[in-house]
Amino acid sequence: MAGVRHLVCAAGVSLIALGTVSAQTPPSSGRVGFTVGVGAMYGNLVGGDFTGSKAAPGFDANAGVVLHRWQLGIAYDRTNHGHAGTNGDYIVSNVYVEPRLLFPGARRWTPYAAARLGRAMASYGDAVGLTEKATGYMAAIGAGLVWPLAAHVQADAAAHYARLSHDYDTGGFTDAEKGGQASVRVGVRYGTR
């Protein structure tokens, strides 16, 4: 749990520092904007209890509110991994909130920094044909880039690293399966401004 607190604190401090730097440039439009997006992702479960998993494709969907240089969104992602000791796919999905700090400028590309915090879920078929299910937490940091494709439509590419914990009703946090998830994504988003 201490590792998650350190990750979340580091992400928060980074976003505040980046916000301070970006506050020195003129703000963008003061009106509120809305975005929705979908993307394809590719990643793997790494370290800890996830040793032996295979990289896999997946998808995500998100929606957000944009004000000045900040975007606050909610999102869902899902990947299906091969994993040692499972019968069939090891399905990992996450529901989370994602604040982003955008760095718009004169260029067409707009980089951003992001943090994620939410609920992690996992399921797999075990050796006797039952489906095992788990819930837990996820906390992540990432960086990305958006660039215009057409009016109100942008491409959105990013890389993230998350810490995950999955509890299979073992009765305690210390018994949960833990590790990381490294992923890249590319998608499109529609924004009202």
C-alpha cells in the first residue's frame, strides 16, 4: 500500500509542478469543453505476481470535461492476456478517473501528462472450469500527445504504467495478487472545442 501512496503522491506533485509551469503561458479559452474517445491499446502485465503473462491487445473508452489546460475524465480499458496457470484468457479491466494536464502551444501537437486512479478487475478460467474473479485498485501515471485530424476530431496517443492489485476474495489486502501493467494506446477523440 505504501508503494501506491508514493506513486499517487509523485503523480500529484508532478501534475502540480507542471501546472505551475504551464500557468506562466496565456490560458486557452475559458469555456468548458467536452470530449469522448475510443482507442486500441497494447500492453503486458509485469513484475510481482504477473510473471508469466503474455502481451496482448485491448481497447479503451473515455469521456471528459476540459477547462483551460485541465481535462478530467472517466474511462474503462480491457485487455485479454495469456497467463501461466490459467485456462483460457486472463482478462484485466480497469475503471478509473484520469486528470490530464495539457500543454497547448503554437504547434499542432499538444502533449499532456496524466494520472489514473480507480478500480481494477480480473477474471480467468481455472483448471477445473470455474471462472475466478477479482477486484482491487489501480493507480497509474502516463504521458501522451493529441493532434488534430479534422474539425473537432483529434488523434490521441499515450503510454502508461499502472500498479494493480487483484483480490480473489482471500479476505485481506496482503493476500492480493499485485504487479504492474505497461501499455501504449492510440485512438481518436471528439471534442466540443
